[in-house]
Amino acid sequence: MRTPSWVPLVYLGPALGVMAVASLYPLLAALQLGFYDWSMGTPWGDAKWVGLDAFVAAFRDPAVWRSLVTTLIFAFVCVVAEMTLGIALALALEGQLRGMAVFRTLFILPMMIAPIAVGLTWRYLFDAQFGLLNALAGLVGIAPIPWLAQEHTAFVAIVVADIWQWTPFVFIMMVAGLANVDTAVLEAARIDGANWWQTTMRVKLPMVVHVIAITLLMRLIDAFRVLEVIYILTFGGPGDSTEILSLHIYKTAFVGQRLGSAAAISVLLLAVVAALSWAALALSNPLKEGRRE
């Protein structure tokens, strides 16, 4: 007996409704706020209609574009490093070796720590006077480095902190994906004379390419949304060298009290993330290939 077409809607309808409200309402509220000049703490009735002025100002503001460029560089470096390290660790630790469960548990601990705690931890590690990194450098005769007071080293600091925290996420996703690889296919490749490198690059990874694509997409989106760690580590400084777009939006809204401008910049950030997400899904879309089959 064929299931009526309306039955899936009955089961999925409530969840889809909740997700639609939770996603669309903030988006529509941000769009509405972008057309007004309003400061927090004042009645909404005092909000001044400014039309597209906030959106035009956002596109013309050099600080917004500097923050966007910083965000793109930060996201690219972090995601590439996390994907590379996470996949390499998953391949190295997928075997049933003694003590491997302990190592896997240790690897995922950074992801379980709150971002605020991560920021504070790395702030103390990078501290110019009392930080562990400078203490270790002093043992080999290297002068203390003001990590968070220099543009290039401050950027390195926020990248290192993000890689440390989120490489375990890639590791977990890849371990789960590799666990579902058909061992018969791997055995056939070995019988045909494929070595470890050939088996990995031509059999294992192509079979989990959809897991890689989804993981890449999730990390890409998260890299654009990161805020707490950078807020604690550098607050966008020195200058604006580590001010990514999400932090710029925070400063505009809660420091500058320009919520309309912040909402307009948020729409810009949403557009950038949506474009990158579409590109990542277009490269490898399991749903599209499933329809072909």
C-alpha cells in the first residue's frame, strides 16, 4: 500500500514550522531594523525611518570591508588547517590500536570547553609577561613576544585558538564517516595492489566526500560566526587587525549603539555566508546525486 503524499507533512510539519519561525523571524526583524535608526534603551516609537541609508552606508564603509577581508582570511586559514588536521588525525586513529579510545577522548576535549573559557585560556598563554609561551621561549633565550599587541602575531593567536578548539569537530565527523566505509571495497583495492596512500586517496576519501563537504560547510559557517574567543583575546585589536565582521557588528550595535547599521551589516554577512554555503553544497550535494539514482 502506497503512503499518501500528505503523511510526511504531518510528521515533518511541526518541526518545519518551528524551524521556519526560529529562522525567519530573526531575519525579518533584522531586515526591518536595518531601515530604522534606533538605539537600544529608547522606545521603538522613537525609531527614525532612514530607508536604505544604513545599507548604503554599510557598503560604503571601509571598516566593514576591512572586517570582511579579515573574516575571509581568518575563515580560509582556519578551515583549511582544521580540515587537513582533522582528516589526518582521523586516518591515523581509525585503527583498533591499544589506548586509541583514550586518545580519541583527549582529542575532543577542546570542543567541549566553552568559547569564553577558551579565550581566557589562550589569553593567559599568550600573555606577554606571564604567558606560558613566552616562558618556554625564555628557556631557549628568545626574548618575550607581545603576541596580542602586534598585528601579525595577534592574528596568529586567534587562528591558533580556533584551530585548537574546532579541529576535534572535523576529527569526530571524519571518524564517523570512515567507520562506514565498506571494508570489502578496501580489501578489493589491496588485492589489486593498491598501497596505503592509493587506498586512502582513491578509495577512502572519495567514499566519504559527502561527509567532508558537510563538515567543510559547517566549519565555514561557524568560522564566520565566531565571536567570543576573539572578543576575549584581542577585542579586534591591535587597531582593527583581528576585527572580523561579527565582532564589528557587535561593536556597532552595543558599543556604538547603532542597531540599524548593525542589522544592515548583518544582512551583508548573511549574504556572504549564504553564497559560500551554496558554493560548498554545489561542489558535492548528496541529495542531488541521490535523485539521479
